[in-house]
Amino acid sequence: MSEILPAESYLQLLSEGTPLIDVRAPVEFARGSFPAAVNLPLLDDSEREAVGKRYRQAGQDAAIELGQQLVSGSVRQQRIAQWLDFIDAHPDAVIYCFRGGLRSRTAQQWLAEAGYPRPRVAGGYKAMRRFLTDTIDQASRRELLIVGGKTGCAKTDLVNRLPAGIDLEGLANHRGSAFGRRVDPQPTQIDFENRLAIRLLQLPFTGYQRLLLEDEGHAIGSLSVPLGLFRQMRQAPLAIVEESLSYRVQTVLHAYVEVNYRDFSTANPDTVAAAFSDYLLSSLQRIQRRLGSDLFREIHAELEEALNQHLRHGDIEAHRAWIEKLLRLYYDPMYDFQLSKKLQRLVFRGNSAEFLHWAEQLQWHAQARAGRNAAPN
């Protein structure tokens, strides 16, 4: 029988992206999983339901007996074959189930009998999930630096350029605004939290450095920033990045038009025009009440004309008009109002290049200070 990996292995398994064979049922996997995990269940959903019912009615032994009947013969061989195919492609794969108990032990035994001994994870998904939620709780007590600025200042790009940066929008697969929807769906809330925790584990530094996060609301699309972390973000020092309106229009044009159109083309090559038009027009519709009827009609007309030029002639330049108007008359006033309530937290104000230099110096001084504190007397 192969080994059991203890809780002390969770950090390495999760931060290094060790391939994981999740033998839970598909319905369990869909609720929450890990980025490096593949779902190759021992019991499918209907089998799991039947075994669970038998367990409640007649106890564990009867449930095990039913499970062995359901997963026998060709069914058993097919599931072992799937595990073996994955292990052939990922020789360092590790097995887990929900609590690290019967299902992963059974899979481990069958694999060992087939000549493929692989370790299983003590505590299974439940324990690793707890380890990740504890990681987020610990991060919520760390020093943070929040990066703010008007829409289009490319704050996400700046966060990603710094080693202490946590890209919440990337982890949530959403740009955090009414136009923030991406082609691929957002992860589940649990998967978002798992991704966040794993990113925290992967940071190549110790606790003396501040974590850098973009100034976000509690909701990023349909997902929520974990409450403890969000509360800390609302109190943390704030660095404001400032760029010209033309710079910000270009940023929005690239991210929301060029990149999104390319993604829609890849995902929906036969219906890209309809899908991309619906994305932009429905996004604008979401903020109709906040814009007011007159401004909404103006921007809506400009957007429809831009889509006509773009989709008929391949010219994206007409998008600049509605983007500029939306920034100047909607997003900028809203941002100025919100910033007026945060001025007491302000520690920096400057353009992107100035911010990067300032942030790098801030982290360097923190590292040097930690080194002095750690030096022996």
C-alpha cells in the first residue's frame, strides 16, 4: 500500500500545482475543487446517491457492499483505466476524496494492485479546503496596499507587475465593472477562494511585505471577496494611479473591445458578431438607470454605430467616442465621489511609472527593515 501524505504536505501540493486525482462524485467536484485537480470519480452521482442511501438505512458495511456491486467488472476496469491514463501522463499524481477515507483508499488499493502505487492525501478535500480558508484568514491580517485610480488606468496590469500583487479580477475571471464579463464563465465562489489562497501560497516572499490588491468592491461579478480580506482592504493605505483621459480610453479600447472581441471570436467563431454585440449592449443596459435616459440614448447610439463600423469594416476607432463619453460623464464623477471618502487613507498619487518605482522602493525598504530586525545582536 502506498503512503498517506500528511497535512504538512498541503503547502507543497497546492502551491506547486501537483496533479491531483479527485475521486469524489462529479456533483461534489462541481461545488468546489482545486486548479490542478481532475475529476475521475470512483462513484458517479447516481451511484454515490444509492450508496449514501444504503449507508443511512443499513450502515457502513451494507453501503460498502453495494458500492462494490455497483463498481465491479467492466465498470471497475474502465475507472481504473482512466486513473492509469492520467498517471501515465502525470507520474507524480496524488489521490484524494472528500475526507481522505474509503473512496481514496479504495482507489489507492486498486491502483497498487495494477502496479501503480500512488499516495493519497490525509483528510482529503475537506482538510485541504480548510487549509486554504485559513490561508486567506492569515492574509486578512497582513499589511495591505490598495491600488486605486480611475477606470482605464490599467491598475490590474500594475498589480500583476509587482511580485506582491494579487489579481482578484483575474482570479474571479471578471473585470469588476458592468462591462467586466468575460467569455468563459466565472468560477464558483469556492473555486475563486481556492484560487486566491493558492496564489497567496505561491507568493515568493515572507510576511514582511505588503500585499498589493486593486481597489475592488465586495462583489466582482457574481463572486464576493472573502469578508475578512475585504474589511482589511477598506482600511488599508491607498495609492492612486493617475493617467490622462486619452491613455484611459486606449486602455479600455484594448481590454474591452480588442481583447474581448478576440476571445469571442475564438469561443464563438460562427456567431461572434451577435455575441459580441450582445455583450456590449447588454452591459450598457445594466447601468441605464444610473446614466439617465438622455445620456444612455446618446451612448447607446454611439455604441451601435461603433459596432456597425467594427463588425462591417473591421474598424474599431469609432468605439473611442462612446468609451470617452462613458468615462468622462459616468465613471469619472462616480470615482471622484468615492475617492472623496477615502482621502485619509491616501499615501501616494502619481502616474503608472511613478507608482511602480514608489511601490518597488516601498517593498525594498520593508525587506531591508525586516533583515535588520532579524539580525543577531
